[in-house]
Amino acid sequence: MKCLLVADIHYALPQYDWLVGVAGDYDLVIIAGDHLDVSSLVDCRTQSLIVEKYLELIKAKTRVVICSGNHDLDSRNDEGEKVAQWIADLGARDIISDGGSFILDDALFTVCPWWDGPKARDAIGQQLAADHARRRDRWVWVYHAPPQNSPVSWSGSRSFGDSALLEWITAYQPDMVFSGHVHQSPFVREGSWVDRIGRTWVFNAGHQFGAPPAHVAIETAVGEAVWLSAAGIQSVRLDQPLERPLPRLRMPPAWFLAPPAGADQPKT
């Protein structure tokens, strides 16, 4: 399974154009939150409608999975907590989003919303507990914020990670967590795009301006993840212990340029 991870696009349409162009090279495209930009001159309702069009274009080429981030919130639940209703509604359009789960290549994917208060946080805890009971050979979470006290949540001056996520990772030990939120982490001293907590690999591609966005490509059959950004290319083997500093590559590995195994099969 060949996966692409991006996050924090923040309504950068050239980055969405790039995603549409490369989507067919992957079995799965994951956008881990902050699709919109609350500081944009374009109102959030208009932004969400345009992003939905891009998601449909990506879905026409491959599977697409998205979760909400703190910039995506447009409504409130009955406790007054902010939620991203427009993302929750995408489930009716066969786009896997907040609160959803699915199985692909014997991996269970759990997609979690951004939480703004105890009701939404507790709902995520219940969601993870329910999916733990049916986990497969691999269990993958999509969750906008990275865990607290990790290089993938380090801004250069402090951790902006999620303490609840760290507790859940410690309790359940999923195989991988795909996140974003902390833009600087891969680019600052003592930060990184990848971490390992117990048996769990955690990824945060980071944020950069222009196209392409910083991104992580993962090939589970090979057992390797590659980070590509304006700062260069790094890789990590998923079947070996995490050792720092991470190696820098002149070129991506051969599998990165190869089409996905199911390229000739229609996506569902």
C-alpha cells in the first residue's frame, strides 16, 4: 500500500492542484486537517465549497481520507464546542472523514475529528475503544494534532502536542498516526517529521509555502517512509529502530516513482 500524507494546506489552491495531479500515483491520499485558513480574505463557507470540489477530483483518482483541524471549525455541538460540520457531512459523499473508519489491505484506519472540549474528546476515546476491539494486522489513525512532548509537535520553543492523543497512543499502541498542526516541527532544531512512541510511528509532514506541499510517502510493502520538502529528502525504515540523525537522500527510492500496485484497478 502506497500512501501520501499532507496536512495544513490552509486553502493554498496550488497545493490542491498538485494533489490532484499526483493522486493517481497512490493507493491512498490522507489530508490530516486544516484544509481552510481562518485568516484568508475568502470566507470559510466559500473556502469549504471549493475544497470539496478538489476532494471530489482527488477521489476520482484514488481513495481520499481527511480529518478536521482547528482551522476547519464551522459549527457548534449541543455543548457549545466547535466542530467541523462541513467535514462530517462529507461522509454522505463517500469521502472518509471525521468519525469514520475503514479497512484497506488488512489495515484498519480510524479517522478522528479535532476536539474543542470534553464531549468531543470523550467521543474520540469511545471511537478508539470501539475500533481497538476490531483492529487488524495494522491500525492507523488520522488525527490532526501530533502527540505532546514529541519531536513532531516541537515548534522550536515548546510542544504544541495533544496530551490526550499521547495517552491513547500509550494505551492502544497503533501502528501509525498521521498528523499535522505544528508547521515548524520538521524544520527546526530538535523537531522532526517522524517519531516512534513504543511501537507506534507518528508522522507530521510540516507546512511550507508553494507547491508541492511538504509531504510524506509511505510504502507499507517495502516498510519505508520518505519525507520530501524544500529542506530536502529524508527516509526511515519502518521495520527497524528509529535512529537519529535521519539519513538524507539525493533522490527518492525507486518505489516512490513506481505506480501503486492497484493502479490498473478502479478505486472504490
